[in-house]
Amino acid sequence: MAFDGATRTPVCAVLVSAAALLSAAPASADPNDGAFVDAIAKDGIVFPDPNAAISIAHTVCGELDQSNKSTILAMKVMKETDLSMKQSGYLIGAAISAYCPQYIRHTDNSTRWLNPGPPLM
């Protein structure tokens, strides 16, 4: 599933549907779900429904499986949510750590210029 403006409504509908399905069967939940939600919450990233964040994380891993760059995914997450670039990047990193650790050493930093550096005084 790609993140783009044309699919914002269907993405939300899928996320809500997935959340309903996931909340109906907590016994089959991934053991990494709690750790992922806790990790992003420590950075101030809180979704009204944690299953929506988990769904985004799984989508991120699927996009990485298709060789998409992590920074492009962070920009897409930022566009589709109200997260800052830094928070989107953190969510991408937490998703990779929790659900697709094979990509830990395969992220890029091509958007490093978006993060402000120290004051030049």
C-alpha cells in the first residue's frame, strides 16, 4: 500500500478495518506490538488507536520489501499523518526494529538536511 494523496481515504478505511479486526482478536496479536507502541509513545507519538500505528508500521516494512527508501517512506508518513519529519523518521526506525529488523542497516539519511543543526553562534 502506497502513501499518496489519492489513497488517503481508502488508507484510513483500511486502517480502521484492520484496527477493528485486530482489536477483535487480541490473543493473536504480535508480541512486538506493545513494544512498538511504547517506543513511539516515548517520543511523543500517540495515535488515538494503537492499531493504526501498528498498521502503518507493517505497511512501512512492506514498502521496504519493495526496495523503497526509508526517507521517502518517512516523508509519506509525514504527509499522511500529523507527524513531523523527525517523528516520522522515528516511527520508521521503530517499525524496522519491531517488525522488519533485516532492514536495520539498510536505511538512508538523504533527508538529514531537513533536521536543523545547532545554532551558529
